[in-house]
Amino acid sequence: MVPTNLESTFFESRIMDIVLFETGYRSGISGRVGRNTVKAVITGIGQVNTAQALTAMLEHDRPDIVIMAGCAGAYAGSSLKIGDVAVATGEINAESGIITTGGFNGMEETGFPLVESKGRPYYSSFPLSEKHNSIIINTYKTAHLGQFLTVSTISGTAERGNELFARFGALCENMEGAAAAQVCLVYDVPFVEIRGISNMVEDRDKDRWDIDTAMRNCAAAVVTFIEQLEM
């Protein structure tokens, strides 16, 4: 899955025998990467679009694994730089919780999990597949491993980025990953997320971004990973 058409273009040249399809009013392509059959769906930006697109797909197909790929903004405290590839150990929903006079608290404070899977409650954080992350790290050795943060409002100031990094300690932020992780828990499908760092979370300056390098490196990591899978 990728959020936008722009991000999708970096994968299309790497997929053989492409066939166009639609699922849940979303467009996608199917084909082969190495010996494996893949389907790539363009979800649209944000958690609602992602949840709708992924749910529509999973109601018709049961893949061996769901991969989310795209760009992300790295927090200054993460040690990441533009062009790096990051792999999520978990996704944190930054928007779900309670603001009190004592500050921010996650959904644990409410006592209501966002989802339960195999008898375990998940509040604001969702794990990703350790087994598959090990394959990624072993085959794409320059990738960085750590928590990701999903936001609904992009952080366009250094102050906001520093605040979120201090609160959550995540490597980078995006707008889709937590929704995909939550849906995959519901459907009991392994989920991994690979992002290319297109920008730092700082006072917004698009002249400093490099989406092309971020997505080329992300696509290389995703394809390398898929080629190692036995599906």
C-alpha cells in the first residue's frame, strides 16, 4: 500500500506483468516481484482513507503480508537524515488519548482499547511483525529500526516536532501507519511499514525536501524485502 500516486510511481517500474484493478473504489496494480505475486493499492492520505482501502482489500483477499510504504518526516532527535530508510517496530496513534491539566495521556487512561486481538487490548500503540522486520534488516542493512508516529496534522514547526519526539520517542511521523496496523490486527494479517525520509520535522521549508531520493531508497528496500519472502 502507498498513500499517493506520486509514491506509487517509484514501484511501478519494479513490478512485472502489471494488471490494473480496483477494490473498494481504490485503484491499484497487481503483478510480480521476483517469484512473488503482489498487489499495490493507492490508499489516499490519512487514517480514514487507509483504513477504508485496506479493509476493502482484506474483505476480498487474504494476503500473506501487508506492506505500507511511503515518505515520512524524521524528528530531529532521531539521528535520521533525508534519504534514509526507516522500518517500524510499532506504530503509535498520536491523536488518540486525553489532554488533562497534567498533560497528554494515551488511551490507557480511558480504559478503552482501540482494538483487541487474541485476547490482548491495544490502546494507542500497535506492534508490527518482528519476524518480517528481521528479514528487512538482514537484507537491507542500512535501514533504521524504531517506533513510528501517526498524526492527523503534519508537524510544520521544529517546536511541534521536538514536543512529539519528547513525548513519544518515535523516529518519524506519517499520516497512515497506525490505521493500517490496527486494521491488520483485526484481520490477523502480518504488517510491516517501510518509509523513506523525505524531510526533517522542522520549520516547514519544502525547498529542503527530497521526495525522489526518499522514495527511490524506500522502493529499493521494499523490493529487496519482497524478493526474500516465500509466499
